Amino acid sequence: MTCSSGQQKKFCMARDWSVWDESFSPCTPQGSGNTDSDWITCVPCLKTEKPKKSKLESHECQLCNKVNQEEGEYFENGTCKTCNDCSVLETKFNLEPFEWEGIPGYTALLQMWVDREIDSKSTQWQGQWKYQKVSVKCAPLTRRVMGWDEVTKTISITGADHYKAEANDEQKKDGRLFIEKPVVMFHAMDYRKLDDNKKSTCEYKRCEKFCENFYYQYSSGCGQDLDPWVASKISVTVELSRKSALQTKLASSNTMPGDLNSYVIVPQGKCELCEECDPGYYNPECNKWEVGVVPKGTCRKCSEGCPAGSGKFLWHANGLRGCDPGGDLHGNGKVHVLTNYECRQCPTWIKRNGGKYAVHCSS
């Protein structure tokens, strides 16, 4: 048997379709092993498969996620493609009856049997044979959704944010490369619009990553915060407000719940200053996301000296002034110091201007 391009020779088996799971194909390359019950025919490639030719020049189908040079998830316009960073492939399997070619004499004979009510089951034998099809689409990653309660005048949040993760071997059997999983503690999705505002990027990060380029700041409201930051989807400039503030605003308006539909949760939160400290204090937990730690941080008193007679002195990464930089650098008398002093061994000699000098060390 020779199949045309876009098809593959398979062994199809009759089944009781009322108890058959549509995710399992009744047509396989190997068949059931019972040649008396298997029907050899050409079956169309699935949307998750790429048509190919074997070494013997016969037409076959291969899952896109197994094509090494062109790995993807679904076949479209002559190539294997995959969904973008903000979506995952959804597959829906169903079973279709074969289309039978009508032969006038044979069709007339079947109709005669039906009219005479002779062996009605034998006239319906075509319905015992079906083949598998799959529809595919790139579905957006699941996100939390806000809802408005008209009675209590409050905003509720349902669902959970999800990120894109690699599929396991079993999940890859239906053509997928990725699945979505719920975001875990201390993590969040970073949803961004590109310059043309037509494409989006989605990146899964730990919460400390969002503000790591801003000194002495943390991502307030990052993750599954009960009072997350929200932003208007239609605003040109991104202005963030807390869900609780939006709730107060909507409760006093007369256009609910339409106003709520124009807002979206900002899962990565907003970069804000960590707890500011008095001179002589430092904040070691600023932007630390761990169990039992407040990411805003808390102020602790800096060391005031090293043990007497230890031969060590106070050293600080910020220089000689360390925990007390001097001057009102931030306009409120507070300091932004992240680390404590360290006691380091005193040097006995230093080189300066081409000479060596003895050093007196004091803690």
C-alpha cells in the first residue's frame, strides 16, 4: 500500500466507541497483532506531526517535538512551530469516522438490506472504524483574575498565576514540549509588552531578581500577595496602585464592574525602598526572599569594636565610615547600609610611596 504525502499507513481496529478514550488512537503503525481484525489504510497526519519520507521513500508522520533539526509542537505552513513565551499548546483529541467512497451497486444493495430489515448491524459496519484527529491552539498562560462583588463592594481574586515549564516524557507523547505549572512561593511572572505593543514576553523569576539593579530596594507585593499591585491595561504610562486602593476607588464610582475589567494584576510587584535605618545600624535582609524573613528588612545595630587584644580592626565594604556614612544623604537622616563591620587582622607593614611603614592597629 502506498500513501500520499500528509498520510501514513496504519493498522486500524474496530472498537466500542462508547468506552474508548479519544486521547488514544485506534490506528497505530504496529496494530493489534491480529491481522484478521486489523484494517490497513492510510490515515492523515495529526496537527502535531510533520509529514516525512522514510528511507524506503514511503510517506510517514513524525511528532514535531521529535524532529531534531526543527523542534516544535505543531505543523503549520510547511514547518514545525512552537507557542511563544506567554502561551502553551492545548491539544484536543477526537475520533472521526472514515469517509467511504460510494459505489452505486454496492450502495443500492446496502439500502435494499436496510429496507428489508435484514441483518441491520451488518449494514452499519462502516461506523465501527474511526481514526484520530487533534485540534491545537496556543492558549495564554493562566493568570489570577479579579472579580467585583456588588453586594459587599469588594474585589475578589481567583485562580493562580502559571509559568511555562518543560513537559515530561509522558506529556510529550501528545506532541507538547511545554506545560504550565502554578507559580511557587517567592517567584512571580514578569509580563512585558514589547515596543510595538503587539507582542509580549513572559519570564519566570525569583522575586529578588526584579529589583536587584536598584540599590536598597525590594519588589513590594511580589508573588501571591493578598493585596497585590494593579495597573490599568489601557494606560499609556504605567501607574500602579494597590488592590485595596482600587477597591476604594471603584466603590465610590457608578460604572462598576466595567472599570475593573480595565485593570490587571502586576505579579512582580513594585520596587520600593527597604526599611531605612538610623546611623550606626544596617539592614541585612533587604530584598531577601526566604521563609521567616520580611523582604523589606529590619534594622540591626552595627558592631562597635573588635575584641580587645585580638589584633584586629573594624573593616567595612563601604569604607572607613561604614555604618555611619555622615551627612544627610537621603534628606531624612537615615542611612542605606546593607552589611555590618567585619573584624579583620591588622596589617603590620604597608607600602606607600615606594617605602615600607610600620602600622599601629587599633580596634
